[in-house]
Amino acid sequence: MLTPKERLKLTLLREKVDRPPCICPSGMMNMIVEDIMDITGCKWPEAHTDARLMAELSAGVCENGGFENFGVPFCMTVEAEAMGAEVFLGTKVNEPRVTKYVINSVSEWTKLKKIKTDEGRVKTVIDAIKILKEKNNEVPIVANLTGPISLAASLMEPVNFYKEIIRKPSEAHKLMEFVTENLIEFGKAQLMAGANVLAISDPSATGEILGPVSFRKFAVPYLNKIADALKQYAETGVIIHICGRLKSIYEELNSLRSDAISFDSITSVREVCENVNNKAVMGNVSTFTLENGTKESIKVQALSCLDSGVNILSPACGIGPRTKFDNIKAMLDVVKFKEAD
């Protein structure tokens, strides 16, 4: 029997495995629910700033029969805060969010701070990965990065950002270069600390918002720059998550240099499998179903994902903290059944 780390690595290489992995990277694709906080005694918001609590909370998911990976952090505000944004750390059932932007225009990018890996929540994440590395070497540890478009749209008002990539493309590229360089440093620090998978989640880089031309100009080059710079450190592989309908950007998705593509439930698995042919397909059980459905309805949807061609079973997006942990375990039952079958 393969270990979870071996299974995920082989799947990302698109080689034969005993059964599909079932993971949830964390980061934007949060894996933490209230039940796990109660089981482990490690709670939000304290776990966002304490490396031991963060590590114990992440490990608690896998150790109690949930997803087959470790992953930190549990939000997509760490990088924005490190670069100068103000962040509210949320509550036990609400994730952190940006409350004040740093800049008003892409042309103000020089006002942004560089990410420092030895302070703040950036250091907390890195220290938590070091703790997780000591826990179980058979479980893959996912390093998480907010995608460059999404980070840029967390540093200034998003609507203005989308307008200015059209009106001020030269300055927008300078902002994107700066953001990307900082993401590479943070990603490298996570991987050097012991993570072996890199997940980049860019929910603001949707084809619906950007359109294929802007996605090609402002998302693809910077996502690829991160993947190219960090692939040598991500021994298990690189995953990219894009939200929204993907129909208009399939050509561009094929040009992404990741090992897997992850996407939300609004997009058909079969359609992705038919149009994206050089990556493992990851997804895409509805998080609405996970939170509000029965265990049987979750199993039906998970089986449908696998039958449609999914290589890595995963939630379609971040899980709501009020989701019952038993519902998450229902997803695991499906892949374990595949193994027994």
C-alpha cells in the first residue's frame, strides 16, 4: 500500500496508483472546521498566530480520519498583511480578511513592503511547517501561496485593480513583478522548512473577470514564474487553483506549468478533462454540499467526480468552518472504497 505522500506524488506525475488521493491544501482552500477545533483544543483566531496551535490544528484533520495531507495557513491574508495591508483575524467560525488596503493605484506599488520570512504570521507559517515535518513523514505537507492576481487585488481595491491593468498595463506589470518576487520568497521558505507540495490559489484570476486576453497577459506569466522558480523545491509537485467558469481560458490553462489544475464546482469535470490534457485534474466536490448535504449526497457527488475523470478528490473551494467533520470523512470513505474495490 502506498503512503499518502507516495500516492499524491505518483498522481501528480500521472502514474498508476492504488486509488485516488483525497486532499485539501488549506490556504484559500481551507480545511479547518469547528469540529476539529473542538477535537484538538486548538482554535481560531489564536491558531493563526501561534505555530504550535497552527500545526496541531492542521495535523488534527488527517490524524482524525480527514484529508490525507497537512497544510497551512488557513486563509489567504498572510502575504497581504506582510506587505502592509491591515487584517482582521476573524473568529472561531470566520476566516481572516483584509480590512484596509495599502495602495490606491498600481502605480503606487513602490509603497508596498517586502515579505520578511522571519517575522509576523509569515514566520508562524514557516515554523508550523517545521513542526508538521516532525510529525509524520508519510503525510504530504502543502505549502500555500495566494496567487499573484489575488494578492494584488488584496493590496488595493479589486475593481480599481481590474480597471488599471487595462488603463495602466506598464505599471500593473511592475506591481505584478514585485508581488510575484515576494511570493517566490515566501513559497521557497515554506518548502525549505519541510513542505513538499506547492499549492497556488488564485481565485481572483477568473476567466470571467479577466477575460482570456488579460488572463494570458497578467495571470499566466506570473503563475508560471512562481511554478518555475519553486518546482525544484516542491518534490511532490505543484497545484494551481483557479475559480470561476474555465470555458474561456482552456488554452491558457494548458500553458500553466503546474502538475495539477484545481477548480470549483461551477465547472464541469468532464469538460476540464476534455480540454486540459497535460495535468492531473483535482476537485471538485461542492463545498455547499459538504456543509449542507447528507453523507450519502456527498458520497454520490464524490463518486461522480471520480467517474468523470478526477485524479485527486478534493473540495471545490475552501470549506466553511461550520461543515461537519463527518461530512469530510464521507469523502474519504469514497476513495477508500475505491482502494478496497
